[in-house]
Amino acid sequence: MTVGPIGPIGPIGPIGPVGPVGPAVAGPTGELCGRVDALCRVAAPHLSPGGPVAAALAAVRLRLAEPGLRIAVGGRMNAGKSTLVNALLGRRLAATGATECTTLVAWFRGGVQNRLEVRRTDGRRYHVPGRPGGGIPRDVTSLGSTREEIEEVVVETAGGHHPGRPWTLVDTPGMDTLSGLDGVALRALRAADALLYVMPHPGAGDAEALESLRRQAHDRMTALNVVGVLSRIDELGDGTGDPWPRARRVAATYTTRLTGLLSGVVPVAGLLAQTALGEEFTEPDAALLRRLATAPRADLDRALYSPHEFLHWPDGPLDCPGRARVLDLLGCYGIAAAVAAVPTLSGPGPGGPGPGARELLGALRAASGIDVLLDAIGGRFDAAADRLRAAAALGLLDEAARTALAGDAPDPAARRALDDLRADVAALRRHPLLRQTELARALADFAAGRLRLSGPDGESLLRLATGTTTAACLGLPEPAPGTTAAQSAHAARTAAGAAARWRQLEAGPSRILQRHARTARELCEELYFRAAAAP
């Protein structure tokens, strides 16, 4: 089989929806996942059907049969994680606010009906009604067990999520300290393919928190599969005026400071995104905003200084329930953005002059910044889905085979099958896309200052570790459709030059540098051979 995705001909295609324990589909999606699945199929007939290795192979095959990514959402307490989850789901399904339900690990996936499964710590599972329209209730007593008795909940919704973005999302509890995640939350992070790390006010503690997550969850949690989200941008500074210039500066600063631990920081107005992509904003809400737009701008600006001022605005055009409604949906920044958009949008809207709900939702979506994050998820996660899932599966296979060989002596046929499985795993790991995952430790050491590289060498490491095409790994422009021999030759020369540079670094005095430079050099050599062999 010809290995295509890392060659100079183009990127890996996007991957579809997943679920934590969803039913198997026809087969794994992606070439690498398909090859891992083939290893399982070859080894399975030679193993005891009831043994632990056979069970591990079956579990890996079920995981590979899921058609897409599991994305965890994590961060410190009160960071806005559940609000972001709701925005990505397009529905208010995750519990928000200071309730016990926000301390639960919650999986969200598409299904054939709206239902909520409670998984208890004693292993028992049962279904309970969710909120109207689906989702986790605010009161934990509605789940039929105490908080201490619940391990996690799984929310299934009919119709899935937004078309083209049907990931399984994992909402994890906030960290109150660097070691504040329990075993359930850490297992959920280990089971995820990628992480959105949410931070409302970035600081030095976020680097420590990310490093702590990497150590406790899995060492692949670096810029390979982590994107930062600067949430609640409307609260930056004094919380007034246009928040975007400051938000972009803060995001750029922390993208640099957290280099290696995440691939970038994207600013998002979480509450506004939740409403803009959701189903709650209606024509009556649009009418409320049109009425607000009739108020003198100076009066409205004073009222929007804080939520308290807005709720207690005695002579404004909305009554108290109306003010509470738009504040709950949009927050002060969202209200200001919507009112500013009213005169610029076409009308008349349903029920009155001016824009309707559809027009206003488009403006609110643009003001939220959510589309930049969706693009980042697609470019960073979806494009690398085959690699991320295959690398995790290979780790599980290698661990199961190694444990079995170290235990009670298997019969000769089983031993040969296990030896062959480990050899095949090692061989597949030499694929360039999977060699990239070995650079996760290099990224972590680089972020922590243990691996010292010049600016150009650090940039080269990041490209090699996170690129999803040969061109991206080597810092070359993406070739146009129909790769030419000249383009392939140029990619081969660039790869050879990069390999030579890493060979120089490999000869340095630092053992950490030697180890990581060797991995980078071997990856560049693989890229060279594949580019040179391209037609």
C-alpha cells in the first residue's frame, strides 16, 4: 500500500464523529488506523479468546471503528469550559454555573435519541431524563445518585452536532490546584485524542498546569494535540470598550510563552459563541435588541458598564425580565455588539422593523470569534486525526503484548503472535506521521527549557512535530494539485538539508538534545525517502 498523507501531494483529510463507547461502524477511518486494525486482525486468531490481550485487541478495534475524534475541554476552575462545550455542540447541553453537575466528567456525542446515561463508581449504569431538549440537569439529585457515587455521565442527542463538526466532546472538571484532577478526570483526558485548554486570564500558572496535565494524563499532550482558548475576552482589562485588540495581544503573547505545550491560543467570547451557535435566540429576543437600539447610546453605554448596572437600569427601554433575558444570552459585551449591529443589518425583521434573529445571529457569531477556533480545530486536530488515533492504539497494543509476554508463559503459537505483533507495531511506528508523535517529549522539554534550541531550530522542531503534510513539516508552500517531479525533488532536497542540520545537533554535548535531534533527523530522513520516491 502506498503511504499518501505525508507525501508532497497534500494533507490528510478530515475525520468524522466519534463516541466514547459508540457502536462499531464498517471499519476504521484513515490509512494508519486501518493498518493498526489489520495488525489486530492478524494477531487475534492466535490468542486465547478470553484472554486479556484478545480483549485489548477487541477494544482497540472498537475504538478505531469510531469515525472521528474525541476532544477534551479542560482548564482551571471557572474558566468557561462548559460554555465553550455548549458553543461547539450548538446546544446548551453541558451544565454551567457553580453546581455539583459541573464537577462531573461528561461525554457528549450524537445518538438516535436524546438520553443521558449515568455511570456509577460501583460499575452500575442507568438512564435518566435530561433537561427538556436534552442535556445535564442543574441539580445532581436529578441523576438518581449522589455526586460521590457518580463516575461520569454520557449525553446522547438526536441529530448529533453541527454538520461537519460531529466530534465527541469531553467536559472535564476544573482544576483548583495543579494536582486537583481525580482519577476519573485523568482517565477521560487519557482517552481523548486532543485537548482544548481554556483559560480566561492566562498567567504563569497555566504553563505549570499544562505540564502537570501532560505528566498525569499522557506525555503526548503537547503542541501536537493541544490548542489554547482565551475565553471571556470581554472581561479583559476593565471590561469596557472593544475587547478584541487586547485579546489578540494576550493570545499572541501566550502563544509564544506556551510554545511547545500548545499550538496556539485563540480568543473567543464564550457566552456570545454559545448563543450565536445555539438554538435559544428567537425572534422575540431580536425584538428586545431592536428596542434597546432605540436608547441613547450614552445611556446604554453607562448601563452596560456592569451586569448589575444593566439589570437595575430604571429608565431603559426594556423591563426587568427583558433585561435579564438578553443579559443571560449575551452578556454586556454581546448586548453592545448586537445593538451596534442593528443599524447595519437589513430589515425589516419578523414582527417589526430592523433585523430579525437570523441576521443578528450572524453578526453575533462574527463578534464571538468562534469560527477562528473552529478553523484551528479543523487544521490542528481533524487534519491529524488518523495519526493521533493510530498512535494511541499502537501504545495500547504494545503495552498489552509486553504485559502478556512478561506474565505467565503463553503457548508457542501465542508467543509468536505476540512477538510478531510487537515487531509490527515497531515497524508501523517508523511511518513519518507516527514518528511525529515521538517528538511530543521534545516539545515538552523545549517548553520547559530542558531542550535548548536556537530560534530557527525551535521553529523547525514545531513544524516537524505538528505538520500534516510533507510541505508543512519542512516549511514549504503547499504544492498545487498534481505534484510535479520538480516539486518532489525540491522537497527531497529540503528534507536532506534538515536531516543534516539535526545530525549536527545530534553530535552536541547535551543528552536531551542528542536524543531528540536523533528523532528529528530520522523523521527528516523518512520525509526525504518518501519525497524522493514520489513520481
